[in-house]
Amino acid sequence: MRINLTLERETKNTVRFAEDEAGQPSDHPGYPVVGTLYIQKAAHVQLGAPQEIVVTIEGRE
């Protein structure tokens, strides 16, 4: 399952991303799965400081 998130705001040491309601991939269930995700600023910079990110969730057994 892939989930699109958009930068919502920056805090002191993190960047807050919110799950988009629209524009999700076809395998998205249609309701919030992650909701809000916080990423450390250092990791955000390593990714190139994007405004949007994609999170992939896979089950493991």
C-alpha cells in the first residue's frame, strides 16, 4: 500500500506531513491510514527537502 503525504508544517526538530485525501494511488483504502507523520529535519534534508513524500506499507510474516 502506498500513501501520499504533503508537508504540513515544520516544528523545532521535525517536519510534519499529513496524508492527502485526494490523489491517492488506486490501492489506497479511501480512509486515513497514517494520518500524520513526523520526520526528523536531518532526514528531510537528506531526501532533498521535498514538499510531498510517498510512504509504502508492506506486511511481513
